[in-house]
Amino acid sequence: MKTTIKSVLVLALSIVTFLSCSSKDDDGSSSIRTELVGTWTGFLNDSDDGSIYIIATYNSDGTGNLESDLETQRFNWEATSNTVTLSFIDLEDIAILTYILTDNNNTVTFTDEEGDVSTFYRYID
């Protein structure tokens, strides 16, 4: 099962890389997008491996982590207006995902290179 989670994370990262040619906005900048900072919950969907419940935390210092029932993966991140790049520390892998924020920035939908769509909701105490 641990291998499945890693496979899903690596797949998600690979999909993001495929969908984005660059991690920079049109003006050449990439940075921490404050609208993504916070904790998000939802299911990471993969057409081959199914779905897994994830808690994703994006910190304002560009660090974060993905937590599942089986493990936690730490990452560094940066984003443009429509892509987010996750550099996984322990996996030594990079994922680039396209995203769309909706519902007053309380819902984010990520799409990977295979077209798998995962929706996350902002966690509010």
C-alpha cells in the first residue's frame, strides 16, 4: 500500500509536469500564491490506482506536506496563476499540476497529465 501512495504521488507530479511547460507566469514570475496557503482535504484520484484521502498543507514559506493514512510526504512548492510545482523532498521528484480555484478560493481542482481530476476543500477550523 505504501508503494501505491508513492506511485500516486509520483504520477500526480508527473501529470503536472506534462501539463505545464513552465513554472512561471507570463511576466516571468513564480512565487507563493497566498490563495493556496492553508490546509486542504480531499481525494487524490488516479485512473489506475483509484482514490486516496489526502490532507495537503501549503505553508506561506514555500514548504508543505501531503498526509495519508500510510505516510507523510514533505515538499517545497511554488505556483503561478494556474500551475503549482511540488518538489518532494524524500522522493526527490517534482510534480507540476494545473489548478483552478473556485467557491471564494475554498475549493481547488487539480488536473494531472493523464486528465485525472482531484478536488480539495479548504480546511477551516
